[in-house]
Amino acid sequence: MINEKDLFRLTLYGARYALPVTRAEHEGFENEQVERALQEGDAIVGIAFGVAALIATTAIANGFRDEMRDKILRGTAHITVMRTDGAPITNYQQIVTRLKSLKGVSAAFPTTYNGALLAGPAGSGYAVLRGVDTNSPESLAEIRRTLISGSAESLATTSPIEAKPTGLATKETPIAGATEPNVIIGAELAARIGLDIGKEAALISGDAKKLSLGANPREQRVRVTGIFRSGLFDYDSSWVYLTLDEASHLSGMPRSASVVSVQVDDIYNAAGIASAARGNLGAEYTTVDWQEANRPLFAALTLERRMVLFIITLITLIAALNITTTLVLLVVEKKSDIAILTAMGARRIGIMTIFIIEGAIVGLAGVFAGGLLGIIACALGNRYRLVSLPSEVYSLSNIPFHLRLVNDLVWFVQMQMMK
């Protein structure tokens, strides 16, 4: 009976070559070994690139989703509370007090999202007026996180109006000793209309219906005392922070707020807290949580991720098929050797196990090499910021690689089981 050690050696190298051979037969044997090594190398490379592509693409998908979520939440509320009829909230202080009493709510503060025109020395542009309650530490902390120059506390003060011409096409005539409110604007908006720290601008707003009937727009000179960059082009190109009183005055509804922004401890429990808020405030108020407000975006990202994983799975299966093809060809080449081993007493299960082990070694080598290659690619991508995007199109200037191998593996297995 042949032992397992000899079986392994004879199966791999051939029973014929265990006997004395000529020089020509030996050279033929070496050529076969080189050819087989090349085939196995091709299979390993195919598996490695498939696994590396899988790791890199899922890391990019994770990074894009995480960056979009973080940047969206950096400038907007986890839950937005508004009146059902769309009217301004005049009793926002009471609403804030009631919302802060809810379990899971970390902060609540009033704000506005009113449209206006901001005129600067180099032009004008559409602006979204974000009213800030300067008595709320949470509101100021939200601005500080994205501020690149200036001070968030400057919103609580005013600046003297310059008597000299500023180059603004405004109807107002400066009055000696008069002051103007301070504002903090997005970096993209500042660059587009020629504004910087210390420069003056003009805010022009009004109700469309009243303007169509001949009413004059409301106009207010402001001083830029801060510039922020959130990383989202939509925010950086339009948002203007100013005090809540000034924002509500420009909107034509003094001492009011458009919405009340709510921050929660667990962003993934925002829907439950929003339901509790509606129950607490009654039918006059409605809520929109961050997941509901951005549902189309995240649904599109999930669909894109599934399609990418499906394509990468096909690539990996093709590479795995290469292993199968290699083993089938090896069995065909070794048919006579297998017959000799069978005649010598080797069992079929033993011979089959040898080929299975060889295929497993090739597959594991490809997976290990691909995993290492994918991790290195992600590290280099983060180090040199290899994936850059036009921010005016995708709202992000760079996509990081976020590796979550365990979560991605579980998600991938679930997807395959669903199929």
C-alpha cells in the first residue's frame, strides 16, 4: 500500500517520473512544471486582482457614503421641526424647551432657510440666510466646526458702516455712526462675488408676490467677519450665517424662525425621536429627519454599491473558473499517472483530496495577495488623495477609502444569499 507522503509526491510530479528517466524525459518534465506554474500563477493573479478590486471599490463606496453623510450632518440638523402649514414659528423658544426635554435630544435651536441676493464688489449671487441664535452654544459650535477664518462670536456684534464708497450698488446712504450686522459666508460664495474678511456686502430680499405688486425689496448692508468651508459645494456656494433677528427681519417676519433644528445622540435613532417630537408638539408641527430628507441620495448610493459588487463578483468568479480549468487540465494530463497510482493501491478519495488541496492553496494565495494589495491600494489612495472629484458636480473634492472588512464581508455574504 502506498503511503500518503508518496501519494502527494507522485500525484504532483507524476508516477512516471518516480522511475529512472532519460535526459529528454527530464527536460519534458521540467517544461510541464514551468507551464503548470504559469497557469497557477495566472489563476493566483486573477483572484488577487479580483479581491483587491472588491476591497478598493467597497472602500470607495463606504468613503463616499460616509463623507456625504458627515458633511450633510455637519451643516444641517438631524431632525428639522416645522409648522405643518409652512408658516414661520413665532413661539420657537417654547418649542425648543419642549424638544430639549425629549430623551435622546442633545440640542435644539431655531434657524431660518430664507432666500436672498448677496451683492459684492465683483458681482452678486443667490444666498440662503441661515439665522443663528447667538445665545445658543450649539448654534455657534455648528459654525466653528467649519470656520476657516474669522470668529463665530462676531455674529453677536455689529460693525460701523464705512462712510467711503464700497463699490456696492445699494440705495442706502451711509449715516454717520450707523452700524451694520456681521455675517459669515461660504468660501465659494465669497470667491465668486469678491468678498473677504472685513469687506462690505449688501443683502437684498423680498416676498415674490409683494414684489410683483410693486413693493420694494428689503435691503441691508452687512460686513463679512468670517468665512466657512463645509466641504459641500451647495452649502459653501450659497449659505450666509447672520443673527436670527436680522434673518427674520429680512424675511419680513420679525422675531420668528423658519424651523427648529434638533441634534440627537444617536443619528440612527433619529426617526424614533422625530416620532416622539411629533407626539409632543401636536398636529400643528411636522418633522423631517436626515435620513428621510436625503433618502433619494442614499438609495442611489446603495444601488450603485450593489451593482459594483455584482460586477466585481463576476470578475472574481471568472478568476475562480481559471483555477477550475487549471485543475481539470492537470487531471487530464495526469490521467495515466492516476491510473498507475490506482493500480499501486492509492484510493480515489486520496487522489481527489490532493487536487482539492492544490486548488485551495491557489485560491487562498490569491485571496491573501489580493487582500494585501487592496489594503495597500486603500492606504496609498488616502495618503495621496488619488480619487479627486469636481466639487461643483459631486459636492465633494476628494473621496477617502474607508476599510470595514468584517462588515463588508458580512454584507457581501448576505447579498449572495439573497440571490
